[in-house]
Amino acid sequence: MAGTRPIARVYALVVAALVFFLTWAVVAAHPWQRAAADPRFVALTRREQRLRADAIRVQKVIARRLARYRIQLTRRRAEIAAAERRQARLNAAARRREAQLIAAAQLAARQRALAAQAQAAAAVASPSPSPVSSTPAAPAVAAPPAAAPAPPPVRVVTLPPLVVTRTS
């Protein structure tokens, strides 16, 4: 026993046991095999991929709808502008017609006034009929009735378009 030391044997035995258990743990872990993935994690990953694909599809649909809306909006604005121009022309024509009617009514009123003045002047200038006269006096001409006031102008109102929304 001169060549062996008991403490060295204990250390050698502890190191051998440690190496044995470490090797056992490594072999039991099967590092050469791929670890099975958690099914919850796999399901979550698949759901994320589906949601990303759905989001891309939704963005495409929204982009198409927005493009179609912008085209329709441009057309509608052009229609509105054309309708406004047409209405402005109609309003101007109505104002001109109203001015013509007012001028005609004023002219007729002036003519009636002049006729009434001429009739009054003629009545004053002509002698009164004598009681002995055999010719009957001419009946007085009745003045034409006053023209009825022009009706108020028609106000044309442009209503906004009916909007139908679809949710699909």
C-alpha cells in the first residue's frame, strides 16, 4: 500500500461516478433526436400564418374598394358640376324671363296710364252733350283691369344623392 493513497482513490471514485452520471444524463436526453414541438406552439404558429394571409387579403379587398370608390366619386363630382352648371343656366334664363315679364308689365301699365290720360283729356276737351241733342253720348270705355302681379319665381333646389351602403 505504499504506492496508493486512499484519498486519491476516493477522488478517482468520485470523478468516475460523476463522469458516469453525466454520460447517463447526456445519453438519456437524446441530443441527436429533434425535440418534439409543443402542439400549442404549433397551433399558435399556424394561426398567426392564417391571420397574416387573411390580413393581406383584406388589404387587397380594401384597396380595390377604395379605388372603385374614388372612381365613382370622381364621376359623381363631374355629374354634380354638370348639374350645377345646367342649373345656373336655367336660373339665369329664369331671371331674364322674369325681368322681361316685369318690363312687359311696366310697359302695359304705362300704356294704360297714357290711355287713361288721353281718355281724360278727350273727355275734358269734348263739349258736354246738350240736352237737345238727338245723338246719344258715346259710352265711356272702361279701362282694362290691372294686370295681376307676377307669381313669385320658382326656387329650384338640388338635393344630395341617395347613398346606399353595402357591408360585404
